[in-house]
Amino acid sequence: MGWAYSVDLRERVVAAFDRTGMSDQEAAELFRIGEATVRHWKRLHREKGCLEPKKFGGGNPPRVSPEQYPVVRAIVDEKPDLTDQEVAWEFHRRTGRRVSRSSMNRVLLKLALTRKKRLSSP
């Protein structure tokens, strides 16, 4: 998903209809945007009188909530040599909540916990 078009551009496109009465296709070609975008902005201006873009959603909530961080810390304290995947499996065993390896990796990074603390032999 790209960034929203500026309010200035939106206002110029809608103003072009008010001043010149050009078609959606002509405006789309002139401003180098899609016809559906032009129609959407016209409808938005007509219905709400405002051309501000909507706020972005924010995504899905994290699989491991901040309240569950002590569980992750306890797992790593007890078994510091576990990989990310093994920590995720142990987290699932203790909490019943499935977590992917990458999600657990993000949690471990947030908590500044590193894995494989055992020194390698020479």
C-alpha cells in the first residue's frame, strides 16, 4: 500500500471539475491518477465536504502481548540456549498461544534477549 495523495492535489482535481466541467477521464489523464480515484474524490467531496485521507489502520495486534513478556523472559532465563523456534514452542506449551518463529524473534529483539549464549568450543 502506498502513501495517500496530498490534500492539495485532491483539492486541485475537484476544483478542476467546478471550474471547467471536465470528465473523469480527462482529469485522470491531466493529473496522472486513476479514474476511480477521481470518482472517489468527487463523491467524498460531495458527501462529506472534506478531502482528508483516512487514517491508516495500524495492523494486527502482536501475538505476544506486553503482559506476556515475563513468560518469555522466564523461558530464556531457564533455558538460554533455545533457538527462536524452540522459545516459540515453549511459549505455546506454557500459554496455549501459538507463535511463529518470526513473531518470537521480534519479541526477543524488543526485550534485548539474545539466543545461543553458550560459547562455541575452539
